[in-house]
Amino acid sequence: MPALDIAQLTPRERLDLIAELWDSLAPEDVRLTPAQDAELARRMATFDADRADAVPWAEVERQLDRQ
């Protein structure tokens, strides 16, 4: 496969390439450190605890449009 000169790509093309590379990875290919795993668990617990207080994005947009 010939080398790709990424400097010749537009920012959009580079972002698309990043997305394609990321999507090519399986979950087991991306390992978290113990600290990252602990932080993810903490954030998920907060998310679950605060779920009842969440406001749908459509409602946020409506409120912003009214201002």
C-alpha cells in the first residue's frame, strides 16, 4: 500500500480518516488504564444518579430559541 501524505488532505478528510481508523478498532483493542476505568465508573454512576434531572436537548434548544 502506498504511503498517504496526510499533509495533502483537507481538515475534513483528516477527520474522516481519524473516524475510519477509530471505527476499525474493536472494544478489546482499546484498553483503559485502572485510573481511566475508575473515572469512567465514577462518571457513569453520576450519570445514572442524575438521569432524572436530565433535560432533553430539544427542550434546551427551545429555551434558547425563546431567549
